[in-house]
Amino acid sequence: MKNMSRREFIGSASALAAIAALAGCGSTGGNTAATTEAASTAAAADAASLVTEGKLTVGTSPDFPPFENLENDEYVGLDMDLAKALADKLGLELEIKSLNFDAIVPAVAAGGQVDLGLSGITIEPEREEQVNFSDPYYIDDLGVVAMKDNADVTADTYTDALNQAGVVIAVQSGTTGESYAQENFPNATTQPFTNATDCFAQMQAGNATAVVTNKAVAAKMVADAYTNAQVIKEIATGEEYGIAINKDNADLLAKVNDALQALTDDGTMDSIVNKYFG
């Protein structure tokens, strides 16, 4: 996939026909337009099936900075800001539920636990068999991370150095990083862990040779917490992140897509992305 800038990519998300109602049809009627939009979005949310009436219940795995993380018992990150903006746009109260990453899509598919899965989830065919996805809201690549003092694994040597018996590659369970490691380093042991922090901790402790994860997460981890590690290779996979929604809830899917487009049109998406990536 051809790489696009975040601004270009987010701006290209397709709008549904109902966007005119959600965005107030471009009216410049001041408070009247704002009131009309709020009433329209609240009515749209009421029409969708929700786990709890009046609430937007979002499942996330809060160990994937800068997209989602827990700081002082508060959910923070790009996805969490997006969740708040979506709930506001739909006139709903936001409720966050913490789940292991590999449990989010199954929870959405099963229904009754969360309305949405919002956790840096790449849109891919296997997941699309279980859930519907919103229009994409972010594009990312993968990164390979190794310790700075590991001279054997570099940008020039990693392909062969990691594809050897005895090498352990740490990945977060259920992620595209796991799939990539399994496919590209078949001779190594791909070791899944529940969260990203465990992957980096195992590498730092000498129990893994490398970590394969999303590029933005890799950069954040080595900048903030694991400064003795480095991103040795960025891999252009062009992964599209989407919001997972139950296949039986087509109305909620439409409303979320409408809200995403409205958030793009009013500049909110640009503000959220720029807050974390500048």
C-alpha cells in the first residue's frame, strides 16, 4: 500500500449519505445549528443498539501507547481521545472497559459486553469475518526493536539474524506484529505476551532478542521507557486502523462513520493526531 500522510489519510475517509444531517448541513445558524446537530446525533445514537442505554461502551487494551495507556488510573492516548470525541458527537456517556487485546474482537463479535473495539486494531480479512469495521482513522507501519548493545541485530542484518533457531521474538498476542514475525522469521520462536510492556521487559531482561510491534508504539516505548533499546527497522505495512463493531449493529456502524466524518470536517481528528504526533 502506498503510504499517505496522516492528514491526507484521515481526510480521505468516505462519508455516508446521512452526514449532512450529522454536520448540521453546513448551516451557519450559530447556537441554533449547534442545538440541531446535538439533537440529531443524540437521536442517531438512540436508534442504534447499545449495551447500556445512554452509554457508549468501548473495549480497549490500555498498554499500547501512544494510542491507549493507563496513567494514574486514567485512560489516555489517541484512541481514548477519539472515543471521548465520538461519545460527545453521539450525545452519549463514555464507558471504557479494559480487555486483553486478543479478546477485544471476540467480545465485540459476541455482543452484550462492549459496543465498540477501539484499540489500534488493524483492519484485516480475518477480523472482518468476525466484526464490521468503521472507515479507517489512522495508518501505521511495523517496527523491529532490539537492544542498543546487540550488535548482531541491525537494519542491515536483522532479516537473517532474527530468522534463526534459538532466537526469541517478543510480540503482543493477536497483533499484526505476531503475524509478521511468524511469517518472516519462521526459524525463530515467536513468543506472544499479553501486552506491549511485557514484550519490551522480556527483551530488556535478555529473554527475547527483538520485539516486533507497530511503529508508533515502538517509537514511544524506546523514547519514554526503554531508552537502552532502539528501533532498528521500520517496515512499511500501511496498516489501516478501524473501530470494530458487531456485525448485527449496522445502524451503529453508520452512526460511527458519520461521526468520524464530522470529526474530520470540524478539525477534531487533526487536533487529536497532532497532539500525539505533531
